[in-house]
Amino acid sequence: MGNLIFMGPPGAGKGTQAVRLANALGLVHLSTGDLLRNAIKEKTELGMKAKSFMDRGDLVPDSVMIDMVMEPVRQAVAQSGFILDGFPRTLAQAKALDKAFLDEGIEVSSVIHLHCDDEVIVKRLSGRRVCPVSNQVFHITDNPPKVAGFSDAAPGVALVLRDDDQEHVIRRRLEVYRENTLPILEHYRGARGVVAVDGLLPVDTVTELIMNSLQVK
């Protein structure tokens, strides 16, 4: 099927759709958010460096992100291909990624852009709660746990609000997205084209539209 890049503001549904498409097409889902959180959880030097930026809603430096992304990309290409979810986030990152891919003969077959209203995103993300043991994600209204405030997967363990899901951080992240990430769409439109899909549509509809754009039957 090739290699895909998923773009869109935080909370637009990139992760959900990336997992669905990865399972359907046999691709490896690479979430830079997960890569970063795992590095932070393991308290690696790279993870600690990245955390100070993430907690403020700012972007992690390009050199850190490129190093973090390329190794799992190489592994995915050696298997079946990848869906890159959450990267690149700036034009400089996109150009650096282009160069890294060119140097290693890696081609991107399609760029998918999910778009969504800011206020819907704030509601989605600020309502998320995470189990610190299993990393299972709940939502206080859309996907509540069986016992309010506590994890289903780890009974008695309190759910937490991640630092980057606080409302003031979310709004800052959206500002950063508009300022730094939207120019990437123009870059990719010129290079290979971008498929735009409304992230507010029902989940199954979004999946179907993406699959149709890839001409997958």
C-alpha cells in the first residue's frame, strides 16, 4: 500500500483513523505522541528534554524529533510500510523529513489531512482521562469509565488528566498548529497532493472516505 502521513490539529481523530487504517491495510502505525510519551515515561534524556516543551504546548525541537522518528520508520519500511501520525509539525520538519526519506529511498504515497473545529477539539481533549497503568484512554462524557474517575483496566487506580490535555495548553497547541503546521499542507500540495477529510463526520464515514481516496476496495 505504501507509506502514509496523517495531518491535522490535535484531537481531530488522527490516532483513531491511523489505527483503523493500519489494521485494515497491514501498515505500522507510528504515533509520535506515543513515541514521546514512552520516552518520557522511561525518563530517557531525549524524553526529559521533550517533556518541558510538550507541557507548555510548544513544539519539540526538530533535531530531537527527526532522530526519534527515523529509526521506527526504517523498521516499518522493512516490514510493510507505515502511517506516520503527528509528524511533521513544521515546514522545517517536513523538509528535513523529505531529505531523510530521499537519502534512504523512502517514498510517501499519500498525505491525509483531517480538519476539525477548534471548540470541538477543546471539548474532546480536555475531557480525556488516562489510566496511568494501562494507558487506556477514557472521556468523561463520550467514553466514561464504569466507575467515575477510576480505570476499568486497573480497578482502584485513579484516572489522570495529562498535562497537555489541560484547556489552556490545548488552546496554545491549536495556535502553534495554525502558525507552524498549516504551511506544511501547501508544501505537500505542491509535492504530491493532499486528501482533506472532515474529522467531525462519523468515524466509519471518515475511514471510508480515506479508503476511497486511496482507492482501496
